[in-house]
Amino acid sequence: MQSFMKAFFRDERGVSAMEYAVLAGIVVIALGAMAATFNTNIGAMFTNLFTNVTTSQNKA
């Protein structure tokens, strides 16, 4: 039993998978934050674009 416990604590195979999982979580959170930021900016950009196009069509 004691040798099993030593081998269990020395085994680092699961550590790599955990590191990748944490890294993937950080990437997902960063992409979500960027999407939320760009969502408002893109919405304002399209609103401004449609307003300018509509205004220029009415003047013509």
C-alpha cells in the first residue's frame, strides 16, 4: 500500500491535462471578454453606418 501511495503522488500524467484545462479556460474567458467589448463597438459602428447611409440617400 505504501509503494502504491508513493507511486500515486509521483505520477504527473494528470498534471499536464490539468494545465491544458486551465489554459483553455483562460482562453475562453479572454475570448468572451473580447466578444463582449467588440459587440458594443460593432453595434455602434453599424448604427452609425446605417444612419449615414440613410441620411445620404435622403439628401440625394
